Amino acid sequence: MIVVMKQSARRPDVDAVIARLQELGFDGQAIVGAERSVIAVIGQVYPELQGELEVLPEVHHVLRVSSPYKMSSREVKPDDTIIEVRGVRIGGAETVIMAGPCTVESEKQLMTTAREVARQGANVLRGGAFKPRTSPHSFQGLGKPGLELLAMAREETGLPVVTEVVDPRDVELVAEYTDILQIGTRNAQNFPLLQEVGRSNRPVLLKRGLNSLVDEWLLSAEYIITQGNRQVMLCERGIRTFETGTRNTFDLGGMALAKELSHLPVIADPSHATGKASLVPPMSLAAIAAGANGLIIDVHPEPEHALIDGPQSLDFPTFEALMTAARTVASAVNRPLQAPIAV
Amino acid sequence: MIVVMKQSARRPDVDAVIARLQELGFDGQAIVGAERSVIAVIGQVYPELQGELEVLPEVHHVLRVSSPYKMSSREVKPDDTIIEVRGVRIGGAETVIMAGPCTVESEKQLMTTAREVARQGANVLRGGAFKPRTSPHSFQGLGKPGLELLAMAREETGLPVVTEVVDPRDVELVAEYTDILQIGTRNAQNFPLLQEVGRSNRPVLLKRGLNSLVDEWLLSAEYIITQGNRQVMLCERGIRTFETGTRNTFDLGGMALAKELSHLPVIADPSHATGKASLVPPMSLAAIAAGANGLIIDVHPEPEHALIDGPQSLDFPTFEALMTAARTVASAVNRPLQAPIAV
Amino acid sequence: MIVVMKQSARRPDVDAVIARLQELGFDGQAIVGAERSVIAVIGQVYPELQGELEVLPEVHHVLRVSSPYKMSSREVKPDDTIIEVRGVRIGGAETVIMAGPCTVESEKQLMTTAREVARQGANVLRGGAFKPRTSPHSFQGLGKPGLELLAMAREETGLPVVTEVVDPRDVELVAEYTDILQIGTRNAQNFPLLQEVGRSNRPVLLKRGLNSLVDEWLLSAEYIITQGNRQVMLCERGIRTFETGTRNTFDLGGMALAKELSHLPVIADPSHATGKASLVPPMSLAAIAAGANGLIIDVHPEPEHALIDGPQSLDFPTFEALMTAARTVASAVNRPLQAPIAV
Amino acid sequence: MIVVMKQSARRPDVDAVIARLQELGFDGQAIVGAERSVIAVIGQVYPELQGELEVLPEVHHVLRVSSPYKMSSREVKPDDTIIEVRGVRIGGAETVIMAGPCTVESEKQLMTTAREVARQGANVLRGGAFKPRTSPHSFQGLGKPGLELLAMAREETGLPVVTEVVDPRDVELVAEYTDILQIGTRNAQNFPLLQEVGRSNRPVLLKRGLNSLVDEWLLSAEYIITQGNRQVMLCERGIRTFETGTRNTFDLGGMALAKELSHLPVIADPSHATGKASLVPPMSLAAIAAGANGLIIDVHPEPEHALIDGPQSLDFPTFEALMTAARTVASAVNRPLQAPIAV
């Protein structure tokens, strides 16, 4: 950390800061500049120190020099983390496609979709059983019966399953039925839930919070990793900005930055990011070109009858066309689509 | 709802929408305009209907006509809700002051502060025992021993206590020790937690999410109310915007709008909104002038030694000066500070 | 500036940065920390240096230590700037009210409003002749005839006049007719226009850009001041955020911060900030309580017939009630409303 | 437009709105719903009408049904606009690369860069002569001598030139020397400047405002088109959001939406959007995959000595590698890079 003094600070003010630092077990090195003095803090700092120093007299502000995250940083682990789920390798040289309905609605809807996305070459099946909805008056998902349907679909198609968990009390139950635990955007800073999935041995798909800085997203990953679970994927799904023409703002620059700063795999969710089926194909290709290790796509047999998020769901022919285009673009950037598992 | 057709839509497209509406149990009334046609949906609509209609052919978009919330709306209950907590009336003609340390650190720190804020006329004691921290490496609060200290402080000062709960599994425990359950900004859309406090009989201080629209804030309140707990206070504590000069952007306009739309009391938290002690007094007075039913303020005996949020905490002399100024401004707008309870 | 090296940097990398600094006429002082090294730059830096250093090998990033603005900073001039306009003192111990129609529509509309706001005690008359409109299909203001009407209203009421200028080629013309030149939010970074008003001898009301950081707002003021015109008022009128319930987000915290950092007077515009007449009175009082040196308010004889911004304009009875309340609150915070000039 | 009445509205309130509409030359059709009544406005509405209706008694709010822009909309002109500049076709089946230094610094710097980008296959040369800088203390560009250098570079390489104009008084001068006039992000709503370039016969590269909605971006284009100049390209260069890890947030979803709504070509500027050279290649490929008609890239012979925006400039080897990758991805999405003009 660097303590920046006010212009009005005098030598005794600088000395007082250094004395306080020593009291706290650090060393301080003063540099007297043209306009003002600064003090470099020597030692293994902790985040709170910033506030503790900012309240001292004649201190202007305190600058952080290091990233607040450790375990998710490439400075600690330079090489990419690869996560393996029932034979699917996420984070390596190949691109992975996760697809399925936003929400599990019925056996027929799920099984039809699961078969179709498997047929088109998807690697993972997505589907929501517990849905966090903005309004309490909206459909909240099927719950446990939804999990059972997902397990049935996995049985038939061989696709590993990713589904959201919203309550720390449900982690064990959801982990029993599925292969990847999804943390949704509204729970990106639900720390008890992060810790609970961190104590599970299931890989986690961690969606970025609607208002999370890239740094905070990595800190949320850190909550999971520090509990012992290192199998975390970062999922960019759009942030909230002033723009209302799209549902959210798809921050592919933020995703590329996360990949540069962290060794964890990054997955892109163009369906929730744009909220508009017509924008999903171009944004899917963009995400692959930007370096995503995978995509997660909403697909529905009849988007016009979907209970949730119909406007952003692809129908089967559009998904098929997207897979063809994705295959070409992924190869063009030397991260070909991963071949689906033979069942 | 209003279905807006594309300019290219023809009569059969309009008829198809109306047929679909009738299939779903609604009526549709077409209006042929100069540029395009629109269809008014007649009947008791549900939020999902919007998406179901937007995917129909030749539909441009669908506009919502009504607010999505009901129980928290003034259209349903025009008169102000007043919440009573151990003799303190929140939401009525008088302004209430909640104050105390951001975090309970020790018996001495809490008791000193509790006595001082009581002496200055605060009505409620605040203090955090469970702290949601962005980094897992930061101090997470004292937990249960913190709750016990809060109960001890209440015993001595007579002030009711507000403290945060972050885990649905802790609601019962926290409710046992405190008078008001606080839902923090990161949990504003943690729906299992909202439902759990909705099943408690304790009043709830619901902080606005960093990225919550006013409408979504009221929907979060709705989650609590629909479980049977109508004692909800809305707390504006700053939203996240591009401005980084202040910790958050204190949205007093959004607070005033919430008060106009909803019958629930509104509380302002200038400490977390600005993150800077020097801005807390002017913003406190601004909040009172804007119509806040109460303030919640971070106070610490030695901000320079606070474990959390020292830079935004007021020391005792500054808090005393603020109380004097607040008293004058609150009287000037005819919502005088509520007299503290005699112990 | 502080150069933060990567963790992988070695001594020769640090030496290379110091050598480059010396080449550029600076000194560099290395501090070897627990995790990484940093280098303090000694000398009178310029903003571009940051980029020049960030591209050097093994540099992680470069931190700015000082504010980029000088002339508008309290570090350069600690005492408040007071601007005098035809006997009205802006920036001193008293609060000033500017009021009038958003747009000059007709002689009758302007004169009626001017007389009324004068009668209620306003100090300055506002009114737009050149209007920057988002759509080219919208009414663009009366232009020069509008200026003539404003001059006529000043003649009769004695109130100095503030009006917007949108084109550098119009500055001379507008300055001829009015007392204060307003720079609108869309022109907050229109640097040729800022420089042109900087070469005029008229006081300037500088609205904050919809997306301006407080720092950038002060830099825009700096553009005017460096041309020789020190009579700049900062006007907070709302920033653009994700919230759509209000027209903009009224950032009173940012206004208070600007007042803390700068010696220039701050004026608040609750009309444009909220876009909603019902929110203007509470936000006006809030702005006064937050320390605004003045308010600027849209008033219209018949808001329901206003050509522009009717929904945010106060009618006469509401403005009268607001003036009464403002008088009380301004006195309560010891910055009473300035008595209007006797004509 | 649709007028949404309050729940408390009665029949006479509805009738009053319809009477007012008829007074203004419209028709109104009332629809009585379950919860409230709405009134459809029949006739050719203008944007101001919304405000005029929102102030009527018992009106809740007024919804706009049509887009506010016309000339830039696909509803008016469904087929893509193609702009031809000295043999380069922008907006057609091929992807165009614009590249060059952010700022013209010297003859040597410009000529070296121009030759290199031409050699690598760029189609257009970019370079700034008039620079809008946030601080008045920063380098403002070479001005007219910069334009002369650009013309010289065009002479030698045959590449058409794009450069920014910041002052309406300079449009004629800049148009004399260059082929494409660039409107920068800070001038996206500088209406006199937009109108001036609209009166020129040069194609315009219109950057999106830092805080422009897609709708407002198209309205800025409308300002140019309504003056007679239909040769407008839309350039996405990042918007301002809460994220600070990248310089701006590159909104490729907004770009794709603009392309869907408008017939104008879309160009992507990953250099300014990310502000970080390491993110420019992945974001360039992403933009092509998302459907951009072209890219505009900062290239500098020695980024570490650039006067402006060095951290985001590519050096020659990186640009060469990017061109190779771009060629592959552009072909993969069937919009191959346009062959450079033979000189």
C-alpha cells in the first residue's frame, strides 16, 4: 500500500503515520515529492489496513498496490485450470457447449430438448429447477422433481448436468443430482452459499454479479476456493448498465480481462446477457472469438410457450445453425468445439 | 399489457395474437394506428405473459402497464405503514435515528458507543455481528458473541437493536437476540433469506441492492410481505454507478420515489452511501430534508482503529454535532426527531 | 506517480524503469516490498507519463498520486470563490434561487413566469433559447428572439438572466444578452465551447456531464479557468445510471464532494435530475441541506402545455410553497436565502 | 403512444384526456382493463406529446410505441447502407480495417505507421490531429499541420484517411484534407457539430457517446442525415459503466442491436473500448464475429513512446499477428477482409 499525504502535511504528520505502521507491525518508507509526500508500506498487508490508514491526520488517501485475490490469480498459479466433469474437459484447448432449457418445465420439454442438444453436439445439459425470480408472484421452478428430471435426462443422453442452487440448505441435495453447481448472478456475493458450495466436491459455475467488478468476481471465486473446492468456472452473463435496449450489457472485455488475471476457465452466457434470441448467435460467436472456454445457451422446443425467458431461448433450428457457425469460428481461433461423448 | 406490432404486421398477424390471448384466457383489443397496430390485453395478467407474447410472429415488443408489485404499493394501501419497535415508532410524523458501530468488535467498543449514541438521543442501536465481506480474507464479524453483546447493550441503554442476518439458517438465532433484522445490500435478491425473515415476526430493515431498480427493491419487500411479515423498512444506502469519488452513489431521488410509490417507511444510510466521514453530516441532513423517516449512521469511538469501515464512521464529537444539526433540520421540515425513550 | 511492478519483475527491470525516468527528467526511488517492488516518481509529472510508464516491461500498473486539476482545487485556493452578478452574490453565506421556464416559448409565457418567480423571491431568471435536443425532430428553441425576450424580462424584473449556449460561434451573441452563460450536460466535454466561454467575461454555470466523474467535472471547469475566466459555478443535474424510475440520478454526494475538493460554488438542478415535478420539492430541500450554494428550478405557468420538460416543471402554487419551505430549511442550516434585489 | 391512467381514474378523467387529444389533433381510444384504463393515441405523434400528456390529471404515465428515429431505422430502409470511400466499400459483404496512430505526432511516426498498416492490408488510415482531452493541461494534437501530414500519408499509401473534428468551425478545413470525418464520443450529442458535418459531403464515422443509449446513438445519426448527409457509420467504442478494470465497457451486444435496428454500417473500436493492448486482439476478433462491418485500431511504432493512449496501441508485430487472425475469423463468418487497394 501507498499512503498519499495531503499537500499540507508536514514532517511530523509523516512520522506519525510511520509510527502507526510500526505499531501495526509494518515498516514505512517516506518519499518526499515535488507536491506532496508519500509513504510506502512494507510488509504483508491486509485489506482493512487501507481504511485504518485513511483516517490518520493529514492522509489524503491510500492506494492498494496488489490484487486482493490470491488463489484465483495467475500470479499465484500461471497455468490454466482444467476441470473434468464426466469426461468433459473445461478450460483446456477445446471449447465446450452447455445448452438446455432455462427452466425445467416438464418431462417432455426437458427430454426433447436434452436429446436435441445432445444430437447437435452439446457437451453439458443446462436446466433450472430452483429459479430466483425478481417477483414472488412469478413461477419459482419445479424444485426437487426438476432435479429428478435432470438426472433422468443425464441417464439417457450421457450429458453431465449443470443446475442452479440458491439456498445453502439445498447444496447437498442439488449436488446429489447434478454434476455442476451453478451460482446465479443474484447470489454472486451470497457468501454463506459460496462457502457451502466450496465445501462440496462438485465443480461450480460462478456467474458474475450484475454489479460485480472483475476483481470482486475473482474474490467470490476465492470464497469457494478457500473452502477447498478449486473447480470453479467464471461465467460472464452481462452486467447492469444504463443501456436498456439489451437485457444486460455483455461484458466480453471483462471476460477477457478475467481470463488474463485468473487461471480459472471462463464461460459466456449470451442468452441472459442479451435477453434477445436474435442477438444470441452473433454474441455466441463473439464470445468464442474473445477466448471463452465455453458457452451456455438457452434452448427450448417452443420458445413462445416457455414459462421463463422465452424471448432469449433459441428454437431447435436456430440452435443447430448456431452450432454449425460455432464449429467454424472455434476452429478459426484454434479452440475447436470439444467432441461430444459417445454414449 | 400492450402488444406493439411491427410496421410490417398485417391483419392476420394481429388476429393470431388475439387468438393466442384468448387461448390463454385473455381478451385482446386491436387499435390500428397511423404507423402500426397495437393490441391491448384485457384481463388479470401475470409477469411471464410479456415474454410469451414477445416471441409471437410480427410482434415488436410488449409494454407493461402496471407495477409488478402489489403489497408494497400505495395503490393497494395508500396510507403510511408505521412500525413499532419497543416504543420507537418508525414511519410516522417523527424522524428516527439509528446509530452505532458498523461492526461489534469488543464489549468495550460496543458499550462505549451504545452509551454515547443513547446520550445523544439516538432511538435505535446498530451493530454488525455477521459481516458479509467482499474478500474471504477479511474479518467476518464476531458471530454469536456479537449478538450477545448487542443484547447486553440493549439491556443497559434500553435501545432496540438492529443487526444484519446473512444466512437463512441464522434467522431464528438473530431474531432471538435483536429487534430489527437487517438485510444487507448484497442479499437484496437473496430470495430464500427474504422468505425466511418474512416468516419471522421481527421488523426488517431491507437495504436496497447495489444494482436494484426502485421497482426491484419494492419486489424484494414483496418477498418478505407475502410470507406474512408486513413490518418492512426500505433503506437507501447508495447504488453502484460509474462515479468512484464516493463509495457508492447516494440515490435520494430514488428514496423519494420509493416513498411516493410505497407506503413503507424509508431509512437513509449516508455512511455506506458515501463511505467518507466528511460527507456523512451533509448527506444526513439532505436525507432528512428529502423525507427520510430515519437515518442509520456508523459511529465509532476511534474510527482510526475500526476493524471495518473506519473511513466512514463518525467519532463522538462529530456525531454530537450532527445530532444538533439534524434536530434543527428535522424540525424545519416538520418531522422532528423522535424523543428517545426514557430508561 | 507510483510505478507498481509485476511480481515477476527482477532488479534489472526496476533499474530499466528508473533509467527511463531519468531520461525523461525525473528521479525514481525503488521500494522493495514483500510481494513486489514499487517505484516512486520524483518530479513535476504530467498526465501522459502514466501511459508512458505503463507500457514498460514488467510494469503492472501506474498509480496517480495527485489530482489532475489545479486551478479549481482547494489545494491551490482554499477559500470559497464568490461570483457577483448584478448584485447577486453566488458562493457566499447565502443561498441563491434561480428559476424560470425550461424554454422560452413566448413573450407572455416568459413575462408571466419572470414576474411570478421575482415576486416569490428568486434571485436569477433562467430560460432556454437554444435547446440541445436528443432528436432533430424536436423543438430546438426560439434562438435569438428568445434571447431578446430574456433581456426584456430582465429589464422589467431586474433579475439577472442565465441561458444556455450550445455553439462556440454563438458565445458572443449570447453573452451580449445574458448575465450567466450555461453549459449544458451534453456539452460538459465540448472543449472548444468551454474555451470560448473561458474567453468571455461572463460567469459560467457549468452543468456536470451525464457521465462525468467529479474529477472530470473539475477538469471541465479547468478548461474555462485556464482561458482566464475564473467565474465558474458547478451545477449538479443528475448523472446517468441504471435507474430509470427517475430521469437521472441526482448525485448530491458527488455535489458535496465537489464542494469539498473545489472552491467553486455548487448549484443544484433538481428539475432535470429527477424529471418529475413531485420530486422537485423534496430534492430541492435536500440540496440546500447538503450544502448547495443555489438551486435552479424549472417553473412554468401551465406545465401541462409546456413545449419541453413539462413533467418536471413546477406550477406557480407549487413553486410558492417550495420557496416557503426552502426559506425555512436554508435558515436551519445557516445559509439563508438571499434577499431578492429591490427593483 | 399509450396513456396509462391511475387506478383511481374515473370515466370523466379518461374523457378529459381524450378531449385534450382531440384538441391537439389526435384521436384517443379508451380500453377499460381489469385494474386500470389505458388510452391509445391515434395519429402521427411527436416526442413532446409524451410530456404533454403525462401532466394531465389521473394519468399514471405515457408509453412510447414507436422508435424516435426514422431515417436511420430499418423500418424505413430495410437494406444495408454501403458507403464508398476512394474505392473502399464499407457496410457490404466484406470487413474493413482502419488502423493508424491514435494521434499524429510527427512526419516520421505517421509515415512509418501508414506504410506498415498499408503493408499489412489495412483499408483506411486513422490518425488524430485535433484531440479532445479531458485535461486542458494535456497535449491537444498538432492541428492543421497534422492534417497536412495525413494528406501526405494518403498520397503515398493510397489509403483514405479518417480523422476527428471537434469544432463546427473546423469542419470545412478538416473535410478538405480527409476522407472520413470522425465525431468523437464526447461530441456524440454536440448537435451543432453533427449538423455541420451533416452539411458536408464527407462520410462520417459517428462514435457512440460514453453514455448514449443505442436509441440516442441512432438519433445522433439522424441529426447528420436530416441535414442531407446519409453516409454515416456507427462506431461502438465502449460505454461508461461501473467496471474500472477496462477503460470502458465494450458493448458488442449494443453494436449488434444497432445493426439490427439500423441499416447503417457498424464499426468497432476495441482500442478505446478496452484501453489495454493485450485485450485488443481478442476483442477485435470478437467484434468481427459479432458482425462488425469494420474495425478501427490504434497502431504505433513505439507504444512506449506514444504521446497519447500508448497503453492501448498495438506495436507492428502484434498488429501483423492480429491481421492474420482477423483474416481467418472474418472468412469463418463469411465476411472476409476487404482486399487493400493496389497503389
